[in-house]
Amino acid sequence: MWAYCLVKVAPLLALAPNWRQLLTSAATDEQIRTFRDHERTGRALGGDAFQKRLEKKLGRVLRRQKPGPKRAGTT
């Protein structure tokens, strides 16, 4: 079983103990709508803490901002 050298299995099993069931189950209409909304806007799909971690790692704002021109001296 050389594959276990490439992947840490425990974290994946903690996310989804039954991968076969997860991968063969259908997404709900609400989940599909949410996926498509985020795909269309290009914004990350996840909670506030997840988005903040991504912003910190990428060094840029990912969440929706107030529209319009930015005031001088603000970022």
C-alpha cells in the first residue's frame, strides 16, 4: 500500500468517514445553487474564518467589498 505514503489518511477520514457514500450522493438543489453562485462570482465558498485564512495566505481581499471608488488613503 504505497499510496499511504503520499496522503495523510486520518484528516480525510475525519472530514468524511464514508467517502463512497459522499461521492455517490447527489447534491441538493440549494447546494447546486450555492456552488453556481460562487462559481459565477469567483468568490471563495466557505465561512468567514476560512475566507480570512485565504485572504491572509494570498495577501488580497476575497470577500465582497462596498462598491464604488475607494477614498484616498484607504486600502
